[in-house]
Amino acid sequence: MKEILADVDRWLAAGERVAIARVIGVEGSGPRDPGAAMAVSASGEVAGSVSGGCVEGAVVVEALEVLESGESRVRTFGYSDDEAFAVGLTCGGTLHLLIEPLDW
């Protein structure tokens, strides 16, 4: 979380809305442990990582939808081991994420 605070502060100071995505669970082998966080500004800027790059694009889309709706959501991302290797996710695990608007 600490690595994203400077960006979040900058976005908030500029009047941007921000969503936070956090790893809340991992099944099998995962690229990031629970607690890993990523912030997304309403303009689409990103800070931090929840998957080391494997599903970041999908998480950005989810975060922007959360900012539009104002409602938090839990999303799960995972692949079978064969599918994981094909897309570059070599861990093959499943990530559970909480994505919520930042309400300071």
C-alpha cells in the first residue's frame, strides 16, 4: 500500500476520484500475496500491482466501472495451469480481489 500513496495523494489533490484494488485471497500459487494493492484514477492512471502484470488490464477496467457505479465488488481471476502458461501467468493460481472506490 505504501508504494501507491504518493500517486493517490497527487490524484486526490488534483480532484480525481480513485479506486483501490486489493488482493484478499489467493488459491494455489499466486503472483502477489494478500494485501497487495493497486490504485486507479478516474483518468486511467495506475499505481501498484495486484498480479505482476497478469490481469492488470482487466482490473483497471473493473476499477473504472467501480468509480462509475460507486459500488465495491469482489472479482476472481484465475486460469488452469495450461491456460496460465499460454497467457504468461506461470503461477497458475487464482486471485480474489476487492475493488472499491476510495472514500477518504
